[in-house]
Amino acid sequence: MTSLSQLKVKIFADGADKTAMLDMYAKPYIKGLTTNPTLMRKSGIANYRAFARDILSYINDKPVCFEVLADEFAQMEQQALEIAGWADNVYVKIPITNTKRETSRALVKRLSDRQVKLNVTAIMTLTQLEDVMTALNPATASYLSVFAGRIADTGIDPLPLMRKAVEMLKVNSNAELVWASSRETFNIFQANAIGCQVITVTNDILNKLSLIGYDLAEYSLDTVKMFYDDARKAGFSL
């Protein structure tokens, strides 16, 4: 496969910089956007609500995912209902557990039954996935974000788990699997090959998409030129 147009997996831009988010939103191959408190903190966002509402004033025709901030489920629920009310294209990110390792299953069920569109996030095991799937109302759209990149960070190949996850989700046509925390461009093609519906991709990886299908001999020459030019600009000598 050598073209973005051949991909079936939907690419969601993952970030918290307004300019970059709007730039990616304008690209037809970007089908949605996600963010999280960590990315927002790195971007220097001071007011979560104001930032989110500002983004949504520009983006109203593609899914945008915003995360709750609380650790207690009662507060999570209040926040989720507020976030869901910001716009029809919003999906509320609910962590699979709180910091006390308590499952968010009951909260997911209550929200899903109220037709709140969810993105259940930070999933890393099939047991977690199976548990939360039974809480979803099949009439309500949802995303289930399995952090394949973080799984790979531990030295475990995430591909077998993600393949099983694809099969598990076939019982709910309104739930889509997200390959989350991607680490390289190739992850997009891995997700596509196994039938994963969505992959979240950060801007540093998205900026490499122009390389798809690029001739490897030319890429080799580009690399040689880069090393040569940088050595010359640095004034290195032997």
C-alpha cells in the first residue's frame, strides 16, 4: 500500500496545540481529533473549558474527544455530562479505571445508557476490554482506546492483542476500536491491515505521512546528504 487514499482505518490527530489541531482538521484524511490533560499541560493550556469550547467553535463536523479530569466517579459523571453538552460531535473520554484501580464500568454503563458518546481510554488488557464492552449500550456510539503503543513500550507485541480486540468488537457495530498511542507511521498500516477502525496519531508522526510510498533509494540519498550537510554546518573536521 503506497497511498493514504487506500486506507480504511480512520486517522485521528492527537494533540493540544490549537494551530496544529486546526491545520490537521483541514486535511481530508484526518477524520477526527483527540486530546488529553497531559498533552494540554505540555501545550501550556491554562483553562480547559475555554480551550475546548474555542476548538469546538472551529470544529463541528468531525469527532473531537475530551477527557474528564476527576478521579471520583460521581465527579467524573458530572464532568462527562457537561463535556458531552459542549457539542454534538464531542466524545467524552473516560479512563478504564480511576487512580485507585477501581473499574469505571458502572459509570460507562450509566453514561452510555444516557446516550453520551464515549471514548473509554487507557485500556491495555483484553480483560479490561471485555469488561467495559458489556457496559456499553449498543445504541450509543463509542470508541474503545487500546494503548497499543504503550503495550509495545513494555516489550510486548501489541498486534496479537489488537487482532483479538477487533474480533471482540464485532458484537457491537456501534463501538469502534482505537489503536491509541501510536509510535510510528507503520502503526497506521498495521492497524489498517487488521481491520482496526481508528488510530490516533500525534503531529510529529502525521508530518511524516508525505513519506508514504517514497522511493527508498532516494530516501537513502536524502539521509546521506543530511549527514554531510550537518557535519559541514557544524564545522567538524578530522
